[in-house]
Amino acid sequence: MKNKLLIIGASGHGKVVADIALKMNKWHKMAFLDDDESIESAMGIKVIGKSSDAFTYINDYDIFTAIGNNEIREKFQSRLETAGASIPVLIHPDAVLGEQVGLKTGTVVMPGVVINCCTRIGKGCIINTGATIDHDSVIEDYVHISPGAHLAGTVRIGKGSWIGVGSMVSNDIFIVSGCMVGAGAVVVRDITEVGTYVGVPARMA
Ligand SMILES: CC(C)(COP(=O)(O)OP(=O)(O)OC[C@H]1O[C@@H](n2cnc3c(N)ncnc32)[C@H](O)[C@@H]1OP(=O)(O)O)[C@@H](O)C(=O)NCCC(=O)NCCS
């Protein structure tokens, strides 16, 4: 771990990520990278370059990819990993994590989240505000669990899937990689075919 943190992305998601990092109180200095030249700073934290500049900062900064899109986040984080970057896990102090919860690099856990015991979260995941994930679940790499989504126990979410705001996933459910579960959907059957699912019960849109 280094004593400076560089956050790629200074938009809404990047700001929430910065807020969590500030509350963790582990880094003496923070900066953003963003490709939008009109953004000079966010939350009083300077934008010091574009996303492609990240590689020049690898020796001095921990680097966190704060990009909401799962595929783009994976692309950036994978390139940073290959280049040997130090990539932290960010956990808001007001998140509740059970025993034997594992979290891999580049994952952010936002305020009000509850992750119950024995759940494994992959790398580059977003566990967004107030989401809950119950016991023995597996969240694969680059998944986004949106604000207020609730996942019951022993759920498995495949790589890169996006679980929408306020949705629910019943216990023992499997959702294949690359899916979109819409806002407010209730998933009560396994989803084995890639697609967008909405409604109660959730069906392919
Ligand atoms: C499911 C979703 C991806 C569809 O987006 P889209 O492809 O742009 O779809 P549209 O908005 O064009 O809607 C298409 C149709 O699906 C319906 N629909 C869209 N989202 C729906 C949802 N969540 N539940 C039920 N119906 C939905 C629309 O009403 C519309 O119906 P109509 O054709 O009868 O008018 C999107 O609506 C959604 O739920 N996104 C989740 C956002 C989220 O979780 N954000 C969190 C950010 S941190």
C-alpha cells in the first residue's frame, strides 16, 4: 500500500469512491484522473491528468478505477494489474461485513451495505449504497450490485452482471455472467440466458 491514492473517474461514482477513501483515512494525498477536460477538481480533490496517464503514477500511488460501466472498469483494472499497480479495496466504515467475507482488489463497498458471513466478492465489484448480500453468496468479478438491492443467501452472480437499484434476488439463485437485472425486479428463478430481466417475477425484457 502507498500513501497516495489516484482515482480514475471524477464523476458521481468517482466522488462517492473518494468520499469512502477520505473516511478510511489511510491516504495522505488523493487525486483524480478524468478524460473530461472541463473537470478540474471534484470535492476539492484535483484532476491531475487523463485516464491513460495512470501508468505514469504506478510507483507513487495506489490506483482505484471508479468507472460505473462494468466492461470499461474491467478493461482499466486488468491493464493496471498487468502493469503491476497497487489496487486497494475500499470499504466505507459504516458497512457491516460478517466473518469470513472475502473481497478482492478494486472492489468498493459503500455506506449502509451489509455482507453476511462466508460470502465471497470478486475483484472490481461495486457493492452500492445500502445493498445487502446474505450468507454464502458468490459475487464474481466486475459485478455491480446497485443501491438498495437485496440478495438472499447462497446466491451466485456471474461476472460482469449488473443488478439494478432496489431489485431482489431470492435465495439459492444463480444469475449468469453479463446480465442486466432492471430496477425493482424480483428474481425467483435461475437466470441462465444472457439478457435484460425486469418485473415481478423477473422475465427477459
Ligand atoms: C432495465 C433497464 C436497463 C432498461 O433500460 P432501457 O433498455 O433503456 O429500456 P427503456 O427505458 O427504453 O424501457 C423499455 C421498456 O421497458 C420498461 N422498463 C424499463 N425498465 C424497467 C424496469 N426496471 N422494470 C419494469 N419495466 C421496465 C419501460 O417501461 C419500457 O416499457 P414500454 O416499452 O412498455 O414503454 C433500465 O430501465 C433499468 O432498470 N436500469 C437500472 C438502473 C439502475 O439500477 N441504476 C443504478 C445506478 S447506480
